Amino acid sequence: MPPLVVSSETTLYNKTGSWRYLRPVYHDKTAPCREGCPADEDVEGYMALAARGKFDEAWELIMKENPFPAVCGRVCYHPCEMSCNRGEYDDA
């Protein structure tokens, strides 16, 4: 005879039955690096293009919003790096 398990608490938290009607919930969120950028640069966009070797397209994306990227790059204190969540996963 198998042992009898007795619980003093309710098991209502344990949903049983069909879960087919449940769907994942997706949220459109802004990347933390973009939220940390005071110039609101599309950091994740041009970094993704540069990672694929599309440097000209990355430059065009930067120039679309910021006509002075060289000046911004010299005076920027890089708050996007402080708010980047990639540091939790790797050394990015």
C-alpha cells in the first residue's frame, strides 16, 4: 500500500486540468540601454547592425536621429553601459 500524503494547507494554487487556453504574454519594452541614453539613441539597433558587419547601415541609423554623433561620442559619459543588462549574462 502506498503512503498516504496529508497536507494541512489548501492545494488551490495547483491548477489542474487543461491549460490550452493560456497563451504567453508578450510585452513591448524599451531596451535598458536606450532608456539610459539621454540622447535616446537606438543603441540596440546600431549595435546589432555592427555585430553583423553592416557598419554603413549602423552609421546611417545613428545619423538618422543624431546629426552630431562624433560630438556626442566625445562628451557622452556612457550611461547606456551602466544600465545595460548584458553584464549579467556575459562580458558585453
